[in-house]
Amino acid sequence: MAKKAYLAIDLGAESGRAIVGVLDHGRLTLHELHRFMHLPRHLPSGLHWDLTGLWGQILEGVRKSAEWARDEGVELVSLGVDTWGVDCGYVGRSGELLALPRAYRDARNGPAYEKLLGAVGEQYVYEQTGIQFMSLNTIAQVYAQLQSEPCVLENCERMLFIPDILHYFFTGAMTVEATIASTSQMIDPRTGNWATELLGRLGIPTHMLGKIIQPGATVGTLRDQVASETGAPRGLKVIAPATHDTAAAIASVPVEPGESWCYLSSGTWSLMGAELDEPCLTDAARAVPFTNEGGIGGTIRFLKNISGLWLVQETRRHYEKQGITYDYAKLTDMAADAEPFRTLIDTNYAPLAAPGDMPLKIAEFARKTNQPEPTEVGQVVRCCLESLALTYRLTLEKLEEVLGKRFDVLHIVGGGGKNRLLNQMTADALNRKVVVGPYEATAAGNLLVQAMGAGDVKDLAHIRQVVRDSFDPETFEPADAALWDKAYERFTSVLGKG
């Protein structure tokens, strides 16, 4: 009998992969068959995702995966897509996209969000949605569309998030998966349904909002045209994983039963929080603010969004534009050799969120806060990494304060966990044990939720058991907590001064 395999299309905000997972006797092995870069493009109308180019790369990934499965003699059971959160598109009655999906860093979102919050108030929005206030949220994007060209929404048959659009391309079926919808600030976290009262007060049409499906539900089967183009099996199931990449990653955190743990999903964004059984909508949660997003099996991902390795990625892109190319390992080595705690930044400093010239923005913050400006590459990167580790400490303190409990272990999952320097900094800054892995947590979670949908894995606890049996995490213990205590005092003094 052939071994069973599942195909994850795993899309981050910078790169994408096609990864086949083979499940055999309770162990999962991953096989990356295709990797590609993708970035949003500036057009006259704003910052948009290159959706057709992305689709072409995905089809190539499916083709390579189908070929590999045939060569290896494994049975490809299903495929599913996960992506970054919040971004969406609008499908008309004919089934055609009415507008090219915008990227969450599009400049029009900020003014629209300010107007939205001014119209109904922050407290009301949080009570209705439990989501952190960020201008990148879907609700801001939809409100911006309503302000600039409302006919798009009026003629929209279905609003779909990016993974839902790609599932539609695969199957012709339009569905909205719960974990990605939960990132939108358009969902009531108590019910998991659309927050229609809030949307009505804002004048946002609700006719375009479809029924929400749960992770593990079958979306449909592969269209014949896609099967012919890729060589994938006809009738191949498309099963919705946790389509938000962070939800997939948190599903595969290899926690031990009874462990007091919190998590950090580390990548372009850092998402730090705890897994809850129900949303936390207190005034204290709103003040931080923490966000309440959906997870597997009705769980809540109670977390805070943090800038993450975007700071280093944009630094690297800046130097590439100057004709100087560094890989991430080299940047980390240069940071390790740089002077510690020379310059610290507020990772929430608004200009850092926009693309372009990260070293200049960091230097600007240093000037405003009377700190030495980083002048060397290693200094810039070390500033980013140390500031992230200290932001994690601040977030952990707030998390424990709001929830009234202590977390003994921080689990780091995702590709950012490959940065061992940042991992050690985090253990030192938090003065807690840090367990890192798997790096491919998102892909593993995607694949195992598909397996759950196919009946080959029981539930969330079983998913985590498979992860524990399949991957070997790395542990980092705090080594210099006293030094980091002093740095934390200085870090908190510069917050909000930029």
C-alpha cells in the first residue's frame, strides 16, 4: 500500500514553497519541491500583489510535486494553501476578480483606518472583533475601497482572502476559511461569524461575505484544466488547512502535555502570544493591544503582532540596491561581531513599517533619542535583533499581566528560528527557556491539518504528537540575564520617543 502524502502551498510575504509531506507510521517527513520569491508591485493605483505571477509559480510547484510523488510511488491525497493574513480580493458575478488584490502595506490603508476608528471608536471596534489596531487589517482595506471606488464592493459577489482565492483557482469553489477570516477585524471572536453590526455601522456591504468553513474542511476537487496542466491526479482533493500561516504554525508547536508555554512565530512578522480556549476582550487586553484570532479546534490565538525580521529583510534589500549583497547568515555574523546595546529602537516606530531605506530610518530614530547612529552593517542588524529580543520581553510581561499567569517556556517556530543569535538573545532577554523548532512549522501544520481533514490524524493533540515524533527542537537557556536587565531599562526609556 502506497504511503500517503499531502501537498502544502506555503506562501509567506516574501517567498513561497511547494512542500510535500509524507505521513508514515506517525512520522512526518517534508520534501521541498519548489521555492520562489514573490513581492508586491507598485502600480499607478497603489501596492498590489502580482497574483498571476504567483499563480504561475504555484502551478509549477504542483507540477514538480506531482512528478515527485509518481517517481516515489506515494499517494498524493490532497493539497492546501496557507498565506500571510489580512489581504483579500473581490470576485464578481462572472467569477472574475474585480480588482487586483492590494498588499497590506499599501499607503491608502492608514488614512482610511484613522477615519474608520474616528467614525465608531476604538473601544467599540475592539469589543466587536478583539483584534489589534493596525492599519493593515482587512477592515481598513475594505473601508478604503468603499471610500475610493464603492462600485467594486457593490458588484462583488464574494470577498475572498488570498488563500481562498487560490483555492478558488484550484477548484472553482469559493469558500472562506476561518483562521484567515479571523485576521480581518471583521469577525466576532465569540461566535466566529461576521461582525455584521460593526460592518453595518461603517456602511460596508455584507452581501459579499460568504459562509465560513473550518480548517480541515474539503473545498472541492482539482479542476480538470489544472490537473492536465500540472500532471496532478484528477479528482485530487483540495482541503483547507489553517490557511493563515501563523495558525498553521501554532498548530504544530511541539508542546509537551501539561507544559506552561507561550509561542513566538518568527518570520517577516513576529507573532507572540498564548493559546486560549476563549477570547480575552478585557480593557487590559485592548490597552496593549492583544489580538484574538482563530486557531485549530476552536482555540484562540491571543497574540501581538511585532515587526519581526522585516527589519533585517528591508536592511538587506537596501544594501542590495546599493549593489552590495549579503546573505542572512553573513548579516547575522556581522551582527554578532558588533558592539552590544549600542543603539536600541522602538520596533513599533511607524516609519519602520513602510518599505525603503531601513538603515536611514533607524539612524533617524537614533538621532531623535540621542543614541549613536549605526554606521556599519553589523551595527544596524544587531540593533534590529537586540531590539526585537527586548520587544519580546516587553510583550511577555504584558501577556502574563493580562492573563494573570506565568509561562515557563517560549516555543519559537518558523523560519526566523534559524537565527541562533536572535534565539539566544531572546532567552537572555526573557530569562526563560526557549525551545526552537520546527523551522517549517507552517508547512507541517498545513500538511497535518489536511491529514486531519482526510481522517488520517485525529485532532490538534494528535497533530502535536506527530510533530514531537518527527522533529528535533533546539533548546536555548538564558546565559546573561543581568546584562539584559540593564539593557531593558534603557530600551523602555526610549520607547515612544521617536
